[in-house]
Amino acid sequence: MIKKKIKKILDKKNKTKIVCLTSYSGNTASILDKHCDIILVGDSMANVLYGMTNTHTMTLEQMISHSISVKKKIKYSLLVVDMPKNTYLNVKDAKKNAKLILKKTGCDAVKIESNKKNYNIIKNLVSIKIPVMGHIGFTPQHKKKFKVEGKSLSQKKKLIKEAHEIQRAGAFSIVLECISEKTAEEVTNSLKIPTIGIGSSKKCDGQILVTDDLLGLSGFYPKFVRRYAKLNKIIDKAVKKYSKDVKLGKFPKTNNSFN
Ligand code: KIV
């Protein structure tokens, strides 16, 4: 039996676009929850939050801690948690670690980056009723260098095959990261399950961005990101004012103090 929340996402295919964003903490998640169908606790937090150069050393414990914070503040969105690199190397580990993520965080699904070989992992997780989101194209856990994929005919064929293997394994959706528009369109149109694009054009069934990029906080603004706010400027202004007030003795005032 497909979970109700997952069915709602599946039913959006060819009807309405699926809105997704990342979150690593309850404070942002509570705001996103009103506007997003899916919230992803992505291992992009390695770069965005922990200042690492890649996602490779993120631990299960880190992903779980942040996901607990997010889960506490959301009511509506489907919560998906990234399985970090090396936590799904074989079926036994994948089952043990995915079960732990679900049990500790209360999330709805896990996301697994494809390496074109781990379809059986997805199949096994789905067989024990763990919903899985796939991820193809630029998969930072498995690829060293950033490259847009799907530009050549042979790449297009490989990506379509990979997406279909993931669908056959039972995933309920697939992230398409940095795939050329034509290929993203063909992948999307050929699948029954929805595709969620990042840097893969509007031809996908839904879109995801890293929230810190969209808010202008990360300093990472490739062409596929649109900055909807410049929070860096807003925070800078507020902190500058606070600093000035502290130095001039204008903060705290009597009403900020206890008798
Ligand atoms: O880790 C992440 O945030 C992701 C999204 C960019 C899809 O995988």
C-alpha cells in the first residue's frame, strides 16, 4: 500500500508542479512547510553549513540530528532525508541505516544518489516499505567534477535508462541534477513517477533549490539559482546596527533588563 503522502506527490505528475526546497533546521522548515510539497534534508549541508568542500564525510548522526530539528517544526510537507555517502554500500547496511533514519527522525522517505549500480538497494528498501527518491545527473557523492549531463545522444540514452531502472526498482520520484533541457524533458515524459529538477530546466515535474542559495545566504549562485532575497544584506544591516547600539550603550535599555 502506497502511503497517502507519497500518493499525493505521485498524483501531481502532469497536473501541478511539485515545489521542493532543502532545510537543515526547524526554524526555516516551519516557514517552508506552508509553501512546499517536499522538504529535503540534503547532504548539501556539508558545503552550506559545515564549510566542507564536498558531501563525502557527512555522517548518519549529522543527517539525523538536523532532520529531527526539521521534523519537529513541519506538519504538511513530505520530509525526505539524504542517505549520506557510504551508508548504502550494500543491502544490509542500506536497510539498517535507512530504518534508523526513519525511526529516529520520523521522516517519510530517504534519497539515494544513483551510481548506475545501486538499483537493487532501492528495490530492497522499497520491499520493506521505505519510500525512496532517486537522484541522477550530477550526483555529488559519486562524481568529483561538476558537469552538465545529457548533452550528447549517448548521455541522453544512458540517463533515460538509469531513470527507468530507478523507477523499476520502485522509487517514487527522481531528482534530476544539472541535466540539459531536452534530456530532462525526455526523461520526465518517459517516466510514470515525477522528476524534480535542479539546474535541469522547467521541463521537470517539480523543482528543488538549496534554500540558502535562494535566500542569498550561501554565496553560491550558479546560473540555475534565482536569488529571491538578499538575506546576507539584511543580516549585515541588522548586525551592524546591533554592534553600534552595544558600543554606544543604546542596547540593552531598561525594558530589556530585569529589576
Ligand atoms: O543535498 C541536496 O541538497 C540535494 C539537492 C540539491 C537535490 O541533493
